[in-house]
Amino acid sequence: MGKVLYNLRVIVEEVRGFCDLPMAPGDYFEVRGGRITIPAGKHMCLWAMSSLLPMLPAKQRNVLEENDWLPSTSHMCCPDPNGQVIFRIERISVDVSQTKTVLNDMAINNGNTVAYNSDTSELGSNQATANSQLLSQTPSGKPFPRILVNEKVCSGCRACELACSFMHKHIFSEAETRIRVEKDEPTGRDIPRVCRQCGVALCVETCPAGALSRDPRTKAIILNEELCTSCGACAKVCSFGAVHFHPDSGHPLFCDLCQGDPQCVERCTTGALTFGRAGEAPLKGGAKTPMLGGAHVVFC
């Protein structure tokens, strides 16, 4: 399935600023294999296309890594801040010339025969069936949700730490929390340190004891304490400094996403912690609206 190559249509969805070329909503071009086609009598902005080009070969390909952002990214903006032309990238079909082997293999596996017509690029009825089956077997394109961190709005209140420790041990204890907020003294910033559920999790790959794996449902990193030797290899490779150790057991503490309902996100009032997918509205969390209650400001 990794050899599939898609044909694309890139459409002007919206013009939020002023485009003096001009580009108008509905204008489009298509990418078929290595060829860019612009409808007769139409045009495409060179500067906008220059920003789009690096993305197009990636969108032509089938990305199987479920935590990758590429499959769920379909909108791009032209580089002119005054123009703000928004483009939408759509997959319109499978490129037959580049995907014959894949389609033939699928048809053979299903007991059918696919005949390619060398005089045309159109799919016959059997080819269309194979094409439909291929598209239906591609992943949904959505990476699994995870905790997203915006450290710029973290207030350092540490309510997330209390919520985490209480969720897991029913006590308020810094030693038991899976998330920690660190103060960067030179800049005055408060930085939440929590597992980001990396698509390619180096901690899992590096663990010499095989003590780390993923939860099959939430995709959170989970620890087998019986296998863990507390060697610290996971902490050394973590790019986010999110791995810290229990002071008594010596085992690393990993965020388990509270089985898909992270309580740290629930308690964060500033929106520094949200739960969802990058580039989309959060599934959980966000800045809380302050309500005036007498002489007090209450966050709820």
C-alpha cells in the first residue's frame, strides 16, 4: 500500500486578504504523476505555487504512520501576508500509471483480472473496482489525539500536577504526578513537561529491557514495571524532557492519558494543555472564561 500514488486537485478555497493576480475561489490546478495541469484559460500564482510544491509529492503518497500530521493536513496558505489565499489539497483518484503493480496485486488477490488499456488512461470497470477497494483500505488520515502543550500561556499554577497525582494515587503529591511544570528562571517561563506520545517513540525503541509499549486503544506509552530496570535510557532520548522518575521506586513515570480523558487538561484554566490533534479544534480543554462572582474572579 505504500507504493500508491494519488492524483491531486489544489483548489483556491478562500481569499482572506487581497490578491492582485487575482486568484478567485474555485480556481484550481491538478497534479497527475509528475505533471501539473492548469485548466485552459486559467492561471496560477507562481509565488503561491512555490510554497505549495514541497507539500504536493508528500500528499501524493500514502502515509501509513498513524501519528503523522501529513494525512490530516489539507490546507495551506500563500506566502503573501496581505493575500492570505487559502488552498485546499484533495486526493481525486489513484494514479494508474504509477500504481499498476499495486492494483494488479489487489485484483489477483481478490480472484479478478485487471486489463490495462494502453490507448487510454481511463479505468475500465474492473480497474474502477480495484481503485475503489484501494481507496477504501487507506487509513482515515487522522493521527491519534494526544496532549498538546502551549507553554506560552502556562501560568505555572501547577493545578495539572495536583490533578494528575490525585487521579492516579488519590493524593496530592509531586512525587506521583506524570506531568511537571518547570520554571525557566532566565526567561521566567513556566514549561509543562509531559509525554507528547511521539509517532516514532524513541523511548520505546531505546528501552533495552522492552519495558515500554503503547496502549492499543489510547496509544499512550505504558510501562511494565516488572521488566523496567530503571536504567534511564528513556529519559536520555526524550526530546521534550518529559521523563522523570519516582523517588522511591526509581521507575520512570509516563502519562497514560487517564485512559483517554486526561485530567490535567480538565484542570488547566489557560489552555496551555489541550487534548486533540494539531491544527484542529481541541477535543478537550482550552482557555476557561472567567466569571465574576461578587468580589472574586472564578475560573470554572
